Amino acid sequence: MKTEEKLLNKIKMPFCPGCGHGPNTRSITKALENLGYGQKDVIMVSDIGCTGLVDPLFNSHTIHGLHGRSPALGVGVALGVDNPNKKVIVLIGDGGATIGLQHILEAARRNINMTLIVYNNLLFGMTGGQMSGLSTNQFKDYKQSADEADPYDVVNLAHQAGANFAIRVNDIKNYTTVLEEAYATPGFSLVELASLCTSYGMKKIAEFHEFIEPEERLTKNRPVGFSPKRETSSLFSNLKGLDKSFTAQIKEQMGIVIAGSAGGGVQSAAKTLAQAGILAGLHTTMKGEYPITVGTGFSVAEVILSKEPINYTGLENPQAVLVVTDDGWLKVKDRIKEDSLVYVDDSIKEVEGYAQKPFFKNAGKKGAALAAIAYWLQESKVLPVAAMHKVVENHKYAGALVEAIESAGKL
């Protein structure tokens, strides 16, 4: 029975022209909709790589994992949800499948109730077209690769490990039907979909079919795997909570973006603001974003403060944007809205129309983000700056943190 709820939104797909990942993704969601799965019935778990770019495209629950680790995350979700009316879908490329092969085999061995879909374009597409463990010998010859080892047959391996349904399908006309069958199979199912890479493979699907493995279909009939339930203490039972000791001047939910460079204390400063919000009796969330290089480039954090519970942690219209370096400015300048309150460090050039303050000069690299937050609180009166002092008072670097906070009073 088809559902009226659409699992794909209207965001433009981020793939190269002609890439097979787009049609594959449409087939994946169409099959779910044909079986009647709604937006709240599906949990999409994605991997790193070109396949992992799909997260923003779904209207369902999504989780983004580390390279090769999405199958392990999927197992945890499936065992935790433990609901046959929900569907856990794990998306991974052939590169991720190579890296995380043991996780795939473990999910198959335990016959976890989830579907793992391998987008196989025979290469590592995001990092330049290197060969993967699923690259066929014919394709390696075509690419003049020095890798002479035979490829994995991930379909056969999943079957031998215990998957109830494992299949390789190369004809896109059959993708939706095969995926419906996989979703309807209790236990672990693996579907390998051929996915043309026009950037590092070839330009036409007919040429691509000359290099991929033939279709393969293997089934078993094993009981669905489960995890025995047991009563344990909460992971939070030994954590010390933060008691309200300040008053917030806030009428509705507020979102704050803090932007700077890696190693500049942006994430810890945002965490301090979130904890200060809790001390003022507010519900808070904090999440960070930074490049895979971690030690270089931008560092951006988002904090939401609210009197009511926060059910969605996305931040599309920030009320305040605090920027302390050029890296941060380049990353968030396009997120600024007409009514956003913006404070920018005075070292950032070509900034017009926004207040600029010497956060970096007064508080240094490690303290600039904290100083910017303290200055915003000082001006907006959303929270007392004293709440930030309370958060850092027992920190091992309390002296330096307090100095950074107090530098805002000199601006």
C-alpha cells in the first residue's frame, strides 16, 4: 500500500551529472513508499563518501556515520528500536563496504532486522577514483591498477555469514522491485546496486555493465536476530546535574552560531554557553561542525536556548551570529538573516554593516570565541554573564577562561 508521505524532499541532489547515486536513491525511497512506510517509520543510516551526501535529501530520521561504520550504527539502531513496523536502511559505498566489511558480516551473522544497500561504482569516488575491495579485475585492468588481488563478493560473503537475503542487481529497471523484496524480508538483507561514476569510471551505463559482476541472488530462512533485554542503571544516574541558579531573559527559542578556526576553542566556548543556559533554567542543545582535517580550517558551533523542550536541533534562522576568524566568516556569512544580530572580529576584512570588535586581540586565539559570547550576553541580556563564570569556575584552566570572559567588559 503506497503512502502519501514523500521520503525525498526537493533539495537538489549533490551528485555529479550522470552519477548513478541519484537514481539509486530515488529507487530506495520509492520502494519504501510503495510498501507504505511513512517519514517517521524509516531510519536512514549513511556512511562517509559520495553515498553519505544523501542525508539532507530525506524527510525521515537520518544518522551519519564514520567511514565503513554505518553498518555497525545500523545494528545498534535496529536492536534499540526493536519494532517490525519501522525500517532501518543502511547506505554505504563500495569503498565504505571494503573498510567496514567486518561490520557487514557481523550484521549478517546475527541476522539483524535491517537492509544494507551498497552503491557500487567500483571505486572511491570522493577521494579521486582509487580502487576499492569491490573493484572487479576487469575494471582494474581498464584503470591500469597495480592491484592484482581478486575482489570481494560482498553478496556471497553476506550470504555465507547468515543474511536472509543477499542480491546484486545491475539493471536499474529492477531496483525498486528488488528493494521492496529486501525490505519485506525479515532479518538482514543486503542489496548491491550498480552505480555509474561518470567522473572516474566511464560516461555510459552500457560501458559500465561490461566491468561489473553478474547479478546474483542468495536467500536463507533464519530467525531474526535480537538482543536479550536486561535491566541496568541509567548511564546518566552517576552524572551530576546543573541546578538552576540564574534567571534568563528570553521569551522564545533562540539560536546562536559561533564561528572561528580549528583549535580556537569554538566548541568548548559553545558548550560553556549551553551549560550557562541550563544554569538559567533553559533547555539547551549544542552541536559542532568542522572539516575532516579537524586541526585546520573552520570550526562552527550551534547553540539553541529555549524555555520549552527542543524537539528539532536544526538551526536555519540564527538570532545571533558571532564570528572571530576569517575561516569562520567564510563558512557562515551566507547563513546570516536580515534580523540576525551579528558580531564580527575586527581582524576580518571586507565586512560591512556588522559590528566589529577586537575579540581576538583582547582574548587571544583560545579565548576569542568565549569573549564574543560574553560580549553578546552583555549586550543582549539573554543570560547573566555570571552564569558563564559559574560554568568555568572549577575548570583546570579557570583563570584563563575567566580572563577571556571578563575581556568582553572592556570592549
